[in-house]
Amino acid sequence: MKNEPFKLCNAIVQPGETSSLALPIPEIFNYAPMYIPIKVFHGKVSGPCVLVIAAIHGNELNGTEILHRLIKLSLTKKIKGTLIVVPVFNIYGFLSRSRQLADGLEIDQYFPGSEVGSHTARVAHLFISEVFDKANYCIDLRTGNFNYSNLPKIQTDMKNRICAELGYIFRAPILCHATPKLGSIEHYARVKNIPYLQYEAGEPLRFNEHSIRVGLKGIVNVLRYLEMILPVKKISTRVPDSYLIEKIMWVRASKSGVAHIALSLGQQVKRGQLVAVIADPFSAAPSINVLAPHDGVVIAKNDLPIVHEGEALIRLAQFGSHVQTTTTLVDWHNQSTEYVKEM
């Protein structure tokens, strides 16, 4: 069926057009105008509307690079339906290399926002009313927190059939059921019954090539599943599996000091295995060993050597098919190198 004109940010995008738009948001104190950049691919043929967002936290750069590469793919030019791409949501944080907006608040605690609320709440309200509410599906690209690297994972509502299907279709190494916090964009999506995937991989302010490739391929997988782009003719390599987390926990520092973590992302860990050695930086006290409290696989890791007592060192996950899973996750990067090239 022929597509209809698409209205976004007071602009009309005709069927078959690609448009670069800008959503005006409140200016900063020096009167500099601010905009959220938006790219719209509006196909000639009708279909779903998919919204892909990056940099809700302005220091999470992997998603911005993923969308930069997505925009350049030729397959987006022949799309069915509508693809809305927001490569930098939090333009304030992006410019200042921080998670927050101009008033120091994190926007993912203020959705759906308010027209008369705080600065951050007003930005949230504008985005929800002008962009988000037009989408049928949403993919939100994130990284780990400051100084933490994450194995690529999809977080979604695994109790929702559509979300679960899309989560497996994305083909990140791991899947995690999410219980969204009130005020998050994920919570708003669930209230509005909009299927939502959150892809979290890598660390802030750093590119991770593997995370970028897996994320890009995952978006393409979802678009193909929704029949918005043509199916791949042939997959010559084995498609890596995704594994659903059953249990997850942080292993924390038992004292402050300089931590030497002995594990890497994706590595299998046995109960009692050495996780880290924490040393006194002044060599006045003996070093201590931190041991794994149970079996699992490392899915997140602290990259900062200086730690305080109680600070997270690694994150361990357990899976239903643990024996098969551990070997796969250790070698996931090697197994997926060719796969992510096949667009």
C-alpha cells in the first residue's frame, strides 16, 4: 500500500523522501539555540514506524556511531514504512561529555516530562509529544556506566511476546528481562504498549568496535524481521545465539585500594575463583583477594583500578543452559566477526 505523507517537527516528509530535521529545545543561558538532530527515512510503501535513539546520556557514544553507520547504509533508502533516527538525543550532555542535561538532571528519570516542569522535564515532554508518540517500535542505544565496560546485551520486557521476539531477533550475546523505573523512557514505552529494546554495550566516551558492529547488525535484523527492508539472500556463517539471563549480581570490593581484576568480559567464572587482588597503594597493608561467590559469566567489568570498599568490580550472570553458554560467550567476538559484516 502506498505510504502517506509523514509529519514530524512541523515538517512534512513525502513518501520516498529522506529528511534531516531538527527539534527545537530550550536554549541555554547564553541564548544559543539548541536542537535535537533527527533523520527520517520515509518509504514509498506503508509499514511500521521504528524509532532508534542514541545518547540519551550524552557521554554514551557507541550508539551515535552505530546510527552514523546505519544512516549511510544503502538499504535505508529502500525502506518500507518509516525509520526515525536520533543520533544524539542529549545534545547538551554530548557537548559537555556528560550524562546530564543543562540543569544537571538525568533525563531518563523525567519521562514523559512536563510542559511546565524543570528544564529537563520540558525537553522530555517535547521529545515524547513531537517524536516518540509517533513510533510503533523503539530501539534505545546505551553503554555501561562511567568506568564500566559491558558485554553487548539487550534489555527488554521478556514477558511481552513481541518484545521477547525482537530481543532474540536482535542477536546480542545476552538478553535480560527489565523492570523499568518510573520516569524512564522504557517505563513510558511499556505504559503506551510500544515494544522497546534497550541495547547496552561498551563504556561511555569510548568507541568499542565490536559493540558498534553488533548493535548495527542488530538494528538491521529487527528491520528485516518487521519486513521494512529486504531479507538477506544468504547467511554464509553460523548466526550466534542469544542467551537469557536467569540470575545476575555484582561482586564488590571488600576493601578500598588499587584493584587488579583477573577476569575479562565473557569469561566463565567458578565459585571461589580469583576475581581481583586489591592492594594498598602505599604498601602499608597486605593485599587481599576477592573471590567469586558463585559460578557465572562476566558481563560487566570495572575498568578503573582505584576502588572504594563496596564498589562493584564485576557483574556475574547465570544462564539456564550454563555449560553451553559459557563457551559461546568467551568466543562470541570471534564467532560474530563475519556475521556482523553480512548486511
